[in-house]
Amino acid sequence: MITAPTYKDKTVGVFGLARTGVAAVDALVASGARVMAWDDTVERRDQVGSHARDLYRADFTDMEALMLAPGVPLTHPKPHALVEKANAAGVPLISDFDIFQAARESLPAHRTVAITGTNGKSTTTALIGHMIESCGLPVAIGGNIGRGILSLDPLAEGGVYVFEMSSFQLDLTKDFKADVAILLNLTPDHLDRHGDMAGYTAAKKRLFEMQAEGAVAIVGQDEAATQALAESLAAPIVRISSSSQVPGGVYAKDGQLIDDSDGNHKVVGDLRSLPTLKGAHNWQNAAAAYAAGRALGLKAEDIFKSFTTFPGLAHRQELIGEANGVRFVNDSKATNVDAASRALASYRNIRWIVGGRPKDKTFTALLPFTAEVKKAYLLGEAADALVHDLGETIPYVDCRDMIDAVEKATADAEPGDVVLLSPACTAFDQFTDFEARGEAFRLAVHAQMQGDAK
């Protein structure tokens, strides 16, 4: 684990004992801090043993800081009770990234890459980690993907920590300084947590505002919101795009990855040849990873070579299998309209499994992307809204559950079709999370494929 000696003999509160909170408790205890940890769930409190302390009743007088888990609201829909208590007592609110920042001076020389954005964060984080490892440098990946960052083992000198950061984490973080900071895109999401789009944008912008002088900022340019954010930053920026030429930046044109950092529009490689980076949204991810690699001093040819061996991520346009000329693609991570639109733009002849618990107020933004949808198979709480917003443009059928949806889509499918799970909704009406939903799709697909093989 990563320890922060500066917290030795200091009292630190930790609220929220899921993956991030438990990792923080372990790291702080190992650092010599006095830890008071609490969670509203009894089973989670049991994980920290004698360090469990009811923070609602505890005296905050001598507390150095209160570390909050990412899900704890600061301002919206209203401040959490412990946020109000800490503010009243003048106790700083921090995240595990702040503790990591405090630990950095005691770690072997290293660099950090942090990735945020509404969509594509996990794929880009994994791609950058794979790229760095393929190029021979020590690497560790954590944050909003994988492990809590304080549970990571310290890297050898010259290593690179690659962190995915959500808007929730950025909302809480005060001091973390990324050597390379990346914002992929920015579309409405989590507005209940941030109040409005301005609040959500402000949370994302914090990643750059915390950077030290001389750090590298990489910003996507495929939305007006990110273009405006880039213009508001004082530091030099590397601009990236999945489709448009960006002078001095990195972009994709007709599937070709182009590096214009020296003004020569150098073609790095053909992204269309990469099966795990399919679609324009993944071309943006590749452009971001390439720009990060160049910022770290990696060679262009080595970067692109690493892309050819990237295995991809589960639940992100993951090819589950193919039978009778029909492909089955698991994009369960598409929990909002913007993410689903990216998947719909990547395929032809689509049998679309869609629905769940809606994040967005309307699905009408998907209308321009439905031309290749042959039929929609509707799931969950969003079914009525999907019919209202999209039903006049595409055929549809209601489905009881994932098994029913896969069975109906498979029965309708013809050679050349793609059965695509891209829900545009969260999974919480029927599943614990998007991973569980994706696994249910995988099992249903395998059952259908085995049945066809008999």
C-alpha cells in the first residue's frame, strides 16, 4: 500500500467504507495516523475493527481532516450531515487523492496521469496503462477503475501511476497534481450531484486547476463544452479530436491517427485496423492515450504498436461471440444517452437491447443514431419513455428480462446483424450494477449459442 508519513500522529476521519474508504483506513493506520472510520452499513464498519467510530457523535475538535468516499454529496441535492458537521468545526474535507498527494514526496520518483470525462474514461485509462507497460515502464492503475489508489503498491523509480477520476472524486479533491491531465468529453451527467451543468463542468475543470506549472493538459475538442473549457485554461493545452483537425494537436481523420504537434500532420497509424478500439469515440480515446504517451516521452511507433495488442475492457463494446453470422456485443457500461449514441454510431444492422433506470430526462438525442437499428428490445423502467421518444422511428418489442431480450433478438437476427446491448440507462432497476447486467447478457448469449450448436 501507499503510506503518507505526514499524517503520523494526526487524527483523520474516514466516512464511507467501500473500496476507497477501506484502502484509506489501511494506509492511514500504516502511516501512523489515529483513524476514526464510519459507514452507515454495519457490515462495512466491521471491516475496520477497532477503528470504527460513530462520526455523527464524535468530537471533531482535534481532527486534521475528514476523508469522504466519492459518493458522499458535498452540496447537492443537499450537503451530507457529516459535511455540515465538518464545515462547522473547520475540518478540511479531503479525498484519497489528497492523501496520495501528501505521500508523493516519500515515493520513488514517478509521474501521474489522470483521466476524466463523461464517457470513455475507463477504456482510456486501461489503454494508457497497457501502453506504458508495453513500453517498458512500471505502471499502476487505480481510482474510479480497479483498486483504490492507496491500496496500490509503490512503483519503482520512473514508474507512472494512471488514475481514472470521476466528477465525484474531483468534487472532493483539493491538492492532487496530475503531471498529465486528460478531459475526454463533457456532456450532461450526474446533475443531481452537481446541481447543473455549470457545477458538473466546474468539477471536471478542477483537474486542471490543481496542476502545477509545466504539467501537461490534454482536452478533447468534439463538444462545445470542452472547447469552451479549453479556452478558459491558462496553461498550454494539447487538443485532441476523433474527427476534426486540431492544429498542433492529435486527431483522427477518416480513421487515421495524426500527430500535428510539430505542424507536419504525421500519420501515426490506421485506427480502423484495431478491433478493440472500434468507432469514433474510441479514436478519441486513442488520440488521448497517444498524446499522453508523447507527453511521457514514449516513441510514436511504440505507442501505436501497443494499441494493436490492447485487449479492450469488459462491458465496453465487448465482442462476446459470433454465431450464424450474427455478432453479440456487450456495451453494458453505456449508462447514459451519450454513451449509447457512440455505440449505435459504430455498427450497422443493429438489434438493440436498451433500457433500465433512466439517467437522462429524454431519449430524443438518440434519434439521429437510430438509422441502423432494425429493432429495439426494451427493458426495465425506461420502456415507456423509450416508446414515447423513439417508438415512431424504429420497431420495438417489450421484454421481460435480459434472457427474454437476448432470445427475441437472436430469433429475429439475420447474418450480418449485431445484437447490441447498449442500455442508455443505469442497471439499478434489475441489477446491482452495469457489470452484473453485462454478465447476464454474456450468459444469455452463451446459452443461445450453445443451443444453436446442438
